[in-house]
Amino acid sequence: MTIKNLVSRNEVLLLSAVVTVCLAMACRPKPAAPAAVAVSPDTWAVVDGRNITRETVEKAYQRTVDTSQPVSDEEAMTAKLNVLNDLIVQDILLAKAQTLNVTIPDTDLDAAYADAKKNIADDAFQQELGRRGLTTTDMRDGLRRELIAQKVIAQEVGSKVAVTDKDVSDFFTANKAQFNLPEEAYHLAQIVVTPARDPQVTNRSGDDAATPEAANAKIQMLMERLKAGAAFQDLAAGYSEDPESAPRGGDLGFVPLSRLKTAPPALRNAVLNKAPGAVTVVSEGGGHTIVLVVSHEMAGQRDPSMPEVRQRIVDTIRGRKEQLLRSAYLTAVRTDAQVVNYLARRLVESQGKPVGLQPAAPGSR
């Protein structure tokens, strides 16, 4: 049976025309792939066509790391690679801020800047900026970028987290014993930084200080980020080197007063008689622990009818939900973006030797 037996002459002509068009399209030369964008030696990453330069990374590094402590070339480059990864995510969030019309009022920026230098005299602060090769404009610009990124997270994540009465009731039922304190206790959280290579690193970033100098630089960076408004829970999950508490955002639960009284003096003084929200660095043997006093509770049974108990439950549930949603959100926006980390590529190609510090050529593997 032939085609003419099945269709009319017009249909045959139409079919022939379609085939001809399809063949012509198939034979037509395909458009050439876009030419690779020229990348200068000072371009350390490209995010959706936007360059992150070596200068930008260096300034962020100078802002967040204690550069007075000597570190090896490898340790410095590891820190800069971490800074670059943070800047990549920040760049994505800043682009998102433009879409969402998110801005930071000058009054908020002024307050953040004043807070950053509140414990340092103006002359000493300016001298420190000079030592780091930074200007007031550099500091304010870095703070502005951080504040905008935080505001995007708050709008895209924090505003979408809801805690219901059922959530509170279920949490209390599952954790009722935690609210029956046999004695006075402090609810604590921590961020641990050790001065030696750890056999197991469970924080989200994989960051691990391997020397006392690196530990000093890392603790300085973490304190700077806390002062800039970063969430303690997020920094603990991202950077703490304690394998048990890091996955919980540094949470240690309630520590009885009797146990605190037998703790080393530095730790005891960092907790006792401190108001909720107090943050103290305890240093010993080249290692450091940032201690956060979450709350101070008296002995006795508690339940959600007590405003402070309900608020603590709400804060705990919200924190967990925000941490999950924030992690998912940042993973999603990072995955959707077109990112080339030339610094990382160059380090891989040089087998980790931080020489030249120039990125690999586009298209290299």
C-alpha cells in the first residue's frame, strides 16, 4: 500500500513541504557558540556574568581576618578561598535584592558602622584600617553588602516561617523533661575552633583551622561576623569544629549551675551572672570557644502557659525551620546561578600551590 492510497494529493504536497522545511532546518549551520568572555588575571570568579575580582576578595579578607597573626601561604589562600565562596553567595543575593527592590537606609548603615568600631577609639580604628590597607569607604561598602544580603534572607526566608500552636504543643510534649529543671541552669551554645587538624569535620563549610595562627584568624573572623549581625546558630553550623554541637547550631542545652561552678574559671566567668545574649571568647592552649548565653533559668517545672517558655519554644522551632529553609534557599540560588570559580580552578591545576594567584583560562578543566 502506498502513501497515495492513504492521503489526498494536497495532503501529499503538504507533507512534502513539511519534510523539505525540516530538512532545510536540519542542514542549516547551527549558530556558533558564544565566544568565551575574556577573563583578566585579576578575575577570581564570575557569577552570572558579573566579575568578582582579586581586589574585592583581598579587601573582604582584610576586613574579616586578623592579619596581625602570621599564617602560611596555604592557610592564607584557604581563608581567601572561603571568603570568595562567601562573596559568590553574597553576589547572588545582591542581584536578588535588585529584583526585590531591597535597599538599606543610610541610618542602618551608620548604626552598623558605629557598632563595628564601638569598642575602639576613632584614631585607633583609623590606624587599624590603614594597617589593613582599607578605607572608611571600604568598610562601609562591605557592611552595606552584608546588610543587604541579610535583608534578602530575612525577606525570602524569615518572613515565610510560621510557628503554629500545634507546633508549640507538640514540641513541649516531646521535650517535657527539658522544662523540668531540678536546679538553676544556663542554656548555652558554642562555636569551637581548635588549633590542630581535626579527624572529623562536620560543619557545613568544611572549614578547619590547622594551626594556632589559623585558629586566631578564624576566631577573629567569626567575631567580626557576629558583630556585623550574622546569626550565631548559622555561624556555629557553618564553622564550629565541635562534631557534636556544630550540626545543632552550637546548641548545648541546659547546663546546671552546680556543673558550671566546677568548670574552669575562664568558662565559669563567661557564663555566670551574664545576661541572655552575652557572647564571650574563652581561649586556652591555642584553641578558642565562643560561648553564647541563650537564657538563665531557675529550678522548677515549666509549661507553654508561661510566656518565657512559649517564646523559647517558638524561637527554637523557628530557628530550626529557618535554618532548614535558609540552607535550602541558598543551595537553590547557588545552583541556579552560573558560577565559575577561577581561583579554585587555578589552585586545583597547580596542585594547591598558591603561586601567581591568577585564574585558569576560561574553558580549562
